[in-house]
Amino acid sequence: MSGEAHAIGHHGELIQGVFEDDEGYLHRGLVTLPLHNLRSTVHFVLDDSKNLTVEPPDRAKALRSAHLALAQLGHPAAGGHLSVRSDIPIGHGYGSSTADVVASIRAVAAALGTRLPPSSISRLAVAAETAADATGFETEALLFAQREGEVLEHFGGSLPPFILLGFKADGSSIINTLDLPPARYDLEEIQQFRVLRGMLARAVQHQDPHLLGRAATLSACISQRHFPKPGFDLVTDIADRHEALGLQVAHSGTLYGLLLDAQSSSVAQSVRAISTELENAGFQDIGAFPINGAGGFHVR
Amino acid sequence: MSVEVDFFRALERPRLAGLGPNIVAAAFPLMKLMPARFILDQAEKSGELEPGARIIETTSGTFGMAIALLAAARSYRLTLVTATTLIDAPYKSRLERLGANVVVLKDEKGDGTQAGRLAYLRQSMEDEPGTFWTHQYDNPGNWLSYARLAELFVRAMGQIDWLVGCIGTGGSLCGTGTFLRQLYPHLKIAAVDTHHSVLFGHPVGKRMLRGLGNSVIPANVRHHLVDEVHWVGAYAAYHFAHALLRHHGIFMGPTSGAAGLVGSWIARVHPAATVAVIMPDEGFRHADTVYNERWLASLPGWPCEAVQEPETLSVIAPREEWEWTRFEWGRAQLADVNKPSYGTD
């Protein structure tokens, strides 16, 4: 028996911080920016070997998640082979490892002729890699507690459409998410996160990319105090001068993203002008992506 | 709809009322529950407030009521220090019914004897170590707690151009304003004060509109956040409180009337802007006064016309209780603003 499944990557987070649950307890949480263009595909074949193997062999988290998924589905001793093919770059905050893990869990379920709901996938993903993104929920916008795999708030839809211009400060530095010490936010920041969460909810409910951009920018500024990224001031200056809707970052990676107004008639010119500036300033891997149907835009 | 873990979390939430096409008011049953709960929660977490300890504060206003409700529910002892001029018998007995020890100091000068109340408080803390002073004037927990209000406004309104609110300790307006302005840098903030309050440069005097303004300047008042100041007299505030009830079914205290008056005018003058107004407490406490015709008729100069717009001042000075004035504060510090000469006494 075999199964194949895929999972998408993301472009870091729109907001990340500490948030209250319904009982008043604080959790680390985030809202990811899903990216359809990047995906991990996993093919899984069940066999009688009682051994579980993975290709490429360094995908230990994918292997662990397959074990967990088999156990969850009642086949703890089953053997088989996972082959992982991914076009998601590793170590920049694109969520490559969660995508591998989620695609593996889905492939295992498919091989057993079943499907798991996003909530189960997320909990298995956290069990496999300590902290996971909300990749199991695809493009549903939600506030996700990445260390527990629990949803703190469903925003009730997808993110509003916009053009994302993504780039990296330094293409060579690779970050293992779990090596970063968690940020120690102060009380004012924790209170500000409340307001950011409210703004995300409003942006999704009213499909307002302007509010989304504002919330992302403030979250990026708070992140900068804890995990400084090179070139931050330069990027905020470019965002201001070109009237970007906002700026987002991969809080545990090297990615930057500028949110641009897809409704603006000059968005294509803005993308070209900003890209040239970024290139001249030494930023790398510059690319534009239409998000959630911000269509009609040609990716150069 | 889910049940809150703690009823106070529900009770501290305002109801939102659209007073017009571009103005939303947050009408609180008892706004001070928001900072009171936050301050107690933080003090419990840090260990500063131990189970069964005594809490002390120098207030007889709505913060006192909020702390009294919380202290009773959470089994703390409570001392509230007030003055003869600041508290009436029914309010005192409501606080005492909740288990509070209400200490009423003599106030011969009629200025609320802030210094006398503080001296009493400090002595009590010395006499009973482990006593926790909520310190609403200077405790950063006061303004920090209002992130919850900022969140509610953001969820309900999206875009916010003006924030209008009363100022007494500075917690609600400066707290909400601090959080909102980080997201809306262009946000304008209008502070609603009353005649004879020292907060924005009036000489100290007897304030007829209780619960608004102050006779001292708390650290939580951040003058540099404020774009314009409105001084609303007691009668102007009463008129608008009556109007809120008649036109919207909103039964609030007179300080809420003052905030509504200013907010509605700003919304009228700036029809393209969206205005958020903070209304701090309900009208029940004022049923026998502000909402009682006989009590109103006993006031000197009442009835009077309801004033429709503020007079813009060039020199800051108090006026009569029916009057409403305004000053372009321009995010200044208190010391920067050109104050009038008050004379020598």
C-alpha cells in the first residue's frame, strides 16, 4: 500500500508573540503567511520490513512524524519507506521542516486509506519537532500556539489578497529554529500583542490588507528588538518611501517580506523599483508572489 | 458564546454603541475593573500580593468599588482611605457591605486632603507589613491594562482616527492611546477634563463634576500624547448624559456625558474621520442626583441651555459649570504650555 501527499511552505509570520487563551493563560503564538508556490511532496510505501526509512536520510523529523502517525492510526510496528521531495529552501523561515512533517503524516494516512483532520496533524507535527507551524491548516488564517500545536483563535477565513515581495538579508546564514532561545517579551509588548491579534482578526473578517500590513509591521519591529536582522532600518525606509502596506519577517529566519497593495495601478512599477533598490543594497533571492488571489500579476 | 473563567473578565468589558455614522462609544458598567483586575493579577503573579493580605488605596471613586468587588471575591482584606468631602453615605455603605474598611478623614479645606490621605496610607503600610498598595495613579499596570480596550476598538472599528476619553488618573486614555498610536501613528487624542482640575493647567479648586480631572498630577497622565484638551463643566456634562439616555438608551454617569459631548462634536466637525469614545461608568450611582429633577433644580444656575460647541481658548483658565472650552494642546509637555498668570494667592 502506498500514499502520496504534499504540504505548503510559508513566508514566515505576520505576527508572532505571546497571547492569552480562553482561560487567561499565556502561550507563544503566531500567524503564518502561507505560500502556495513552495511545497514538500512525500511518497510513502508500506512494506513488511518492520523498518521505517527515509530518503533523503537527513529528514529525521519526517521519519519521526511517520512513526507517530502510524502509531496514532493503529500500526505502531509497521515498516515502510518515505521519500521526501521538497522545493522549499531549508533554514530561512519558509517552514521547510513542518512542511516535510505534515506531508509525511498525510502520506502515511493516505497509504492507510484515511485522512487526518488539521488539528490532529498539528499535534503530531509538534510531537515530532517540538515546535511546528500551522501548515496543517493550509491557508486558513489562525493564531496558532506553535509549541502546543493548538489553535488560539480561528479568524474565520483566509488572509486578504496582496502582493508579497520577499527577499533575504543574507543568503548564507541558515537558522535551526530550535537553536534560538525564545524571546523574553516585556509586559508592554505582551499587551501590545493583544491589539495586534485584534487587528489580524479585523483584517481577515473585512479582507483589509492595509490593517494586515500595519499589524505585521509592528510585530516585525518588536521582533527586531529580540532577534535583530541586518538591514532592518534600510528595509523600513524602503517600505515607507514606496508606501508598502507593511513589512513582515520570518521571526526565526532570514526572510523579509514587503506587503504591497494589489489594487494599486502602479504595483508592478513598485515591485520593479523596490527590487532594484534591494538588489543594489545587497539583498538576495528577491521574488514577488501574489497572495490569495491578488491575481493578474506577473512574477518576473 | 462561552462563559468567561472569571465573571470579572465579562463585567469589565464595555458594550459598544454607535452614536452616529462615524463614532463608536465603549460604554463600561465599571471601567476601573479593567486596571484593578490587571494590577491584582500581576501582583499575585509576582508574589507582591500574598493570599489573605491587606490591600490599601486612597480612593472613594469607582476604582475603590472595583477593588472592593475583587478583594471580596478573592478573599483579601481592604482599606480605602477617603475624605468627608469625597464620599456619600450610600456609597460608603455599598463599599462596607463588600467588606471594605472605609476610613473617612476630615477635610476642612475642601480640597480632598490628598496629602492627609497619603500620610494615613503610608502609616498603615508601616503598621501592617505585607499590605499591598494598588497605587492606581502611578502603577504602570493601570495604563497597561487598557490594551484590552484598544483590542476591542480595533476589532470593532478597524480604522480609528480619533480617541476621546476622560482623564483622571490618565490610565484609560493614555493607555488606550499608547497602544492605538503604535498602530495608527496619525491617531489624534482628545482629553476630556473639567474646570478647576490641575491636569492641563487650571489652578486647583473645587470640581463640581466629580470623577473627572484631578487635584494632583499622576504619573500615568502622559501629556505629550494629547492633541487637544476639552474642559467640560458639570452642567454641560449633565445635559449630554440626559441626551444619551433619551436618544440612545445609554444610561451613563456624567463623566461619560462629558466624553460623549466632546466625541460627538469631534465626529461632527470631522465627518470623514472615525471616532472612538471611552465612557467610564453607569448612571445608577447618579440616579438621585444627575437624573433627579428636584436635585437638579436645587443647583445654582440650573436649568441652563445645553452648550453645542466648545469655545477655543488662547489662555487656559477655568469657566462656569455650564461652559465648555477647548485648547489645542499639540502633544506638549505640561511645562511647555504657556500658562496664564493665576495671581498671587
